[in-house]
Amino acid sequence: MSDTVGSPLTEAMNRLWTKFLPQMVERVTTLQKAAESAANGALGAAEQQTASSDAHKLAGVLGTFGLHEGTELAREAENLFAGTLDGSAAISARLAQIAEQLRTIVASRP
């Protein structure tokens, strides 16, 4: 019975995933570019704010789809981008690592 009940919901969630996948990929790309800019000392305030906002949106949507690790990573990125980036190589490296992990999580959802 759970297959019958879950099947329409699973199909609906899969349709939503397909619909929003391009936006999620675009947001991850924004995070990757912002991490690169931060590493190069060229991250502007507007780009930093956009990255923080996109990370926030990713956290929400990934949680909706049960990708809790992605939600936690996106929240971490949001917090890092919302703070003062002091040109720290460690922070820039962590942002790049988070973006890559998020790309993997988004790409690997069944």
C-alpha cells in the first residue's frame, strides 16, 4: 500500500526536481564563481550578497527534497558569504569545497 500512496508523491517530487534543477545548478555555479572571486581577492559586495542569497535558497530547496547534507552545506556557505570575508585562503578554500560538494549532491540525486 505504501508504494501506491507514495508513488504519486514521488512522481510529483521528481517533476518538481526536474523543473527546478536548472535553477539549482545556476545557484551552485554562482557559489563556485563567488568562491573563485574570493580566492582572487576580487569578490564584490553585490556578488557576495548574491552568493549568500543563492546559498539560502539552495538550503531550502535541498531540504525540501530530503537532501539534508546539502542543506547543511548551503547554510554554511550562506553564513560564510554573509560574514566579512577577509581574504582568508582557508575560507575561500572552504567555500570552493562546499560549492563542489553541492554540485555533486545536486547531480547525484536519483
